Amino acid sequence: MSSIDVLLWSVLPYFAISSFTIGLMWRFKYDKFNWTTRSSQLYEGKLLRIAGPLFHLGLFAVIGGHIVGLLVPQSFTDSLGLSHEAYHLGAISMGGAAGVATLLGIGLLIYRRRTTAMVFVETTKNDKGMYIFLVATLLAGSAATLSSAGIIGKEHNYRETVAPWVRSILTFRPDGELIMASPLAFRIHAITAMVLFVVWPFTRLVHSLSAPIGYLFRPSIVYRTRDVRSSAGNRRSRQGWERVKY
Amino acid sequence: MKVMAQMGMVMNLDKCIGCHTCSVTCKQAWTNRTGLEYAWFNNVETRPGQGYPRGYEDQAKAKGGWVRTSKGRLRLKAGSRISRLISIFSNPKMLNIKDYYEPWTYEYDNLITAPLGQQTPVARPKSLLTGKPMKIEWSANWDDDLGGGPENIEKDPILKKLAEDVTTKVKLAFEETFMFYLPRICEHCLNPACVAACPSGAMYKRAEDGIVLVDQQQCRGWRMCVSACPYKKVYFNHKTGKAEKCTLCYPRLEIGLPTVCSETCVGRLRYLGLFLYDADRVTEAASVENEQDLYQAQLDLLLDPNDPEVLKAARAEGIPEDWLVAAQNSPVYKLAKVYKIALPLHPEYRTMPMVWYVPPLSPIVDVLTETGHDGEDAGNLFGAIDALRIPLAYLAELFSAGDKEVVEGTLRKLSAMRSYMRDINLGRTPRPEIPAAVGMDQESIYEMYRLLAIAKHEDRYVVPAAHAEQAEDLERMGQNMGCSLDGVNLGDANAGPFGQSSGNPVPVTIENFNIMKARQSNE
């Protein structure tokens, strides 16, 4: 294993995890104000009506597929009596459909973003950079799906290469050799995904961490008492302007 | 019984001249920022008219407010919690900027930088959203003073709702240019649909004074509140991606000052004061079966601040003494509950709105006078109320879910007050039978006249200051109470591992009234 391989497959994963977790904590503590979906629905609703749900719901299916595919060992499904062929047929058909929906969704979303003047004006450089990593990850992931099905190159069982590698990372016993045995599409997908996790906390993607599940369980009307400490005359003094303690 | 205090407002529509001063000063104070160019926390709309945003009252389309299910429970009109969460990626009822209007500016620079030429240079309108030249086709007040004629006015959702004959009546009256103004702010409802719709729990009702606010740190921009509010008074700041709304100028109220819209109102038509209400019965009151019973149900929620039982319960809830006194002197309580001349706007939305309106009466007096009758004679006035140029049915659709008797009752009281007071002003013997005809006595009708006509600043705005001294006590408690960790340097609890300079909260006010007073008298 060359040193670049060690960096890519044993160091970058942990860098990504650290950046993702610490970045999120930092953002949540210091930049809650900008933690939002930055929705552009006020400007344009017709295209979003189709593209928004298509992309997001497709993505949920994709994420679900990843969780099952990467975290459930092949030996487990084997023990359930699920044949290798049946598993792959299911994974590729469902994953393929979800992938198509997601790609179609993001394609429409980007088209909308570029062609609706108001939405385009409000697109920041940060957004554009994020789109590059996101789309690259989605495209590489789709290519990897095709390659696992044997449509591109030779059929490949990622559950013997990529999935054990991910588990080796999560159990703190990184083994880069595992993923290096996978086709190029998988490796590119893994790298773009890791980069996406690195930048995640610093983009609008943070809104994904705010999925409002708690809404289902809270009372309808929320009451709060006045926050006396932050109200008029009681706020914390600025650095260098602290009140004299007596 | 759980007694809570609610800051409320009453607007006397008879006095509104449609000058938009409230809107302008409110805009200067709160929404003169990028992202809220299109937003008017306070707007004045001409009725009949489409309102702002266009046609917001058409709930069949807009799906704002609450509905009563067949089981007698309340549900947001937009659907169940789960169905709304699933539609979060593209809120099906979210408004488009065109429903408000596309904000613009003018190329003023062109006026002074244009090269010398044959034509006078002009300042072309330019969209504030795209920066491109645009055609101005709508705004928050496009149909102001019935502008645009019947073509625009016919789209008024209330007119559409009313029966055919009434529509023709208003159309005919249109040639006589009848209209009135309806200033609108957030209703700070007792049962707010926006709060119930917020997936993040960022919207809340302040327990002390019932003001509905958006926590800017917690809002994630799901925009469910924007569509859930039947009055469309929550706005999406398209720059920050967060919801913003009328705050009832809480930084001013907290130091005992009236809101900006009230303070600057030229017609002095706004009243501010406290209601005490029973928070335990709000849901029950909002779920009564018949829409026309909602007004009475809402009225029944308001508690008598002079009732010893109520006072005892209020003290048990920790409502301060000066707030109880303010509740007893509250002009809004008197107008809404004692005299019953202020009515809630669209009680049928089941949100229990806390901005109330005294319906307009003026035009009939003029009409009667023009026809050679004595316009202010009680007999003539009472007879003429159902012949108002603006049909009673129209006012009833606005203020009492279509119950004409309620609106007629308030208008009769207002006209009785005029007749009764005219006798006094002309030095004739006051006639007690006039107030008696509307179920009032001479003393109360005179007090009502004082409150409506004289209306001094301190009578219109009874605003008890918030209790900042509690905050000071709390702070001192932390400093001097003594603790096992005294002397141990724990550092600044707010500093955190990333230093103190980032992410400071933006102060809303610089100093409070007491601090300012102390500073002014010390130096």
C-alpha cells in the first residue's frame, strides 16, 4: 500500500468523520442563525413541487440502501437464507430506481436554479461548490451501481470489498486493502462522499440534520417564558466590555 | 382555571383614514431589510378588495387556520401532522412572491448620470430580486381606494362568498364609491395555527403576554407557518431563509411604550391593553361546532379582571400586581367584553385572534343626511343600519362568521352613542331611553363615548412594563448566594472552546427604560 493509499483509505475517512462531527457541533453552537434550508420556494414553486420531493425522497431511499448495504454483513443475509443473486437483484432494482429519482430530482433542481432568475441570484458560491461535490458523489455512486451490476466492466460484489472497509473504519481497524480491490467507480464514489462529509457542516446541507421528527410528539401550541437573561439590559457584555464585578 | 395575560389590540375602523402611516413606520422599524422588502407586518387594505397577500381570505384555496373534524377535534386545515411532514420538501400551499408582489426600486442613478440628450432621463423600475428592469403590475396596495375598479374588487374572496343579491348591491354601491379601510397586524392568536404548524418548534407564544414570536436561532425555514396562518401574517425572509413576523413591538411594550403602529396612528384609532383569559378552555372554545358561536366562545374565554376569584387565580399563576391593575384598566377589555363593540377578525378560522375591530358606521349618517333625514337621530339611525351602503352581510363575513345580528348589535350601540351624545352637546336633556334601547345605561354609554372619542394617550394604551427586576434578582442570586464552587475560576460559561468573539447574540434593545432613567438622573 502506497502512502497515498494510506492517506485516502485510512486517514481521509477519519478526517471526514472529524470534520463532519466537530464542524456540525461548531456550526450548531456558533451559527444557528444560518442553519436553515434557505428555501427558494417563495420565488418558484411549480418546478420545486416535482423536483423537491423527487430528489429528497429518492435520497432517503438511497441512504436507506447504503445503511443496509454497508452495515449488514453478507454473512448475516446468507444465514437468513437470502441468496446472493436475490439480494443483488433487489439491491440493484430498488437502488437503481432510487438513484434515477435522485438524479432526475437534482437535475431538475439545478435546471430550476439556473433558469429562474430570482433563484439564481440567491445561489451563493458556497451552494455552487456544494452542488459539485453532491452531484459528483451521486454520479460516481450511480456508476458504481452500474458496475456492480456488470453493466459497466465486470460484475462486482461490493459486499466483499467496500462494505467490510466501511465497517473496518467504523470499528477503528482501518483496512484500506479491502476497498482497493473494488472497481474505480466505487473508489471515486467513496472519495467524493468523504469530501462531501468534510464540507457538509459548512454548507446548507446542515438542514438535513434538522429533520423535525420531534414535531410528531410535541403539543400543538408552544409556550415559552420571556428569556430574562438575554432581554433588554441583561445581555452578556461584549468581549473587552465586561462589567466590573463587585 | 389557568389565568394567563394576553396583550391585545382594538382598532376603531370608523376612524381609519387609510393614510398608511402605521404601515410605513412599522416598515421603517422592522422590515426595511433585504429579504423582507415585500413584507408588511402592518398593512392597511381597502375593503372591498383582495387584500394582501392577494385573496388570503379564500381558505378553500389557501388552507390556513383550523378545521373542526367530524369527531369534534381541531386539526390544521392543511392536513394531519404526518401529511404535512411528508410535504415538507415542497409545501403545497406555500405562497409565491407574486401573491404578495415583486419588490422593486428605481434606477435613480440614471437621472443624474445620463448623458445629455433629447429626452429627459427616466428612472426605470428595477426588480429588487433579480436586479433586472421589470414591469410593476401589483403591490401591497394596488387596489388601494378601490384602485383598478370592479375588475380588481370582484376578486375579493368575501364578495365571492356572499350571495348573488348582495354582490349586485355592492356593485351598485360601487358607483357611489363606498369603501372602508382595514389595518391588519399579526393577531397574536390564543390558538395560533402558525405555532401549531411549525415543525421545528421555533414559534411560540410568550407565557407572560401572549405575544407570538419566532425564535430565529431555532427556525429552520420549513415555511409551514407561512401557509398555516389564515391571515398570512408570517413572512419568509428570503435572504436569511427564516420566518419573521409582527412582534407586537415587544421591546417597546416591555418598557411600557405602545407599539410603533399605535404610537404613530394619525387617527388615534388603536387601543392596547391586557386581557386575562382562561388558557385551559382555549381548545374547547375554538372547537365549538357552529362557526357563528365562535365569537361568543372567544368572548367567554376573557375573564373579568375585577372578579376576586379571577384575581386570586391570577396571583396564583404569578401574574404581578401592576399587571392586574393594568388588566382592570384595560381599554381593550372594555371595548371587547364590557361594551361588546369590538369584534374579532374572521373568528371562523378558529385561531381566537386577539386584535379586535370596531366595525365602521360613518357612511350611513352621511347617507341619511343627504336624503334629508336627520342623520344622527336615533330612530332614523336604527332603521337605516340594515340599509347600510356596505351590506351588513359583508361586515358580518369579516367579523362574526356571517352572523349579521352581532355586527348590527355593535352598530346600534355606536349609533345610539352618537344620538345620545348629540343631545348633550346641543344642551338638550339627555334621553335615557336611547342607551336603554341598546341595553346600556347612561353612565356606561358616556364612558364608552369618552373611550372612543376623547381617547387620551394613557387611556388608549395601558401597557404595563415587563418585570426586568425579576431578571436582576436572578442575576444577583447567582452572584451572591454563595456556592461550594465560590472562588473556583470556572471561566465564562458562555465562552466555549472556540472563544467568545464569534456568534454573539444580536441585541434587540440597548438599554431598558429603568437603566436609561437611572443613567439620566445620575449623570
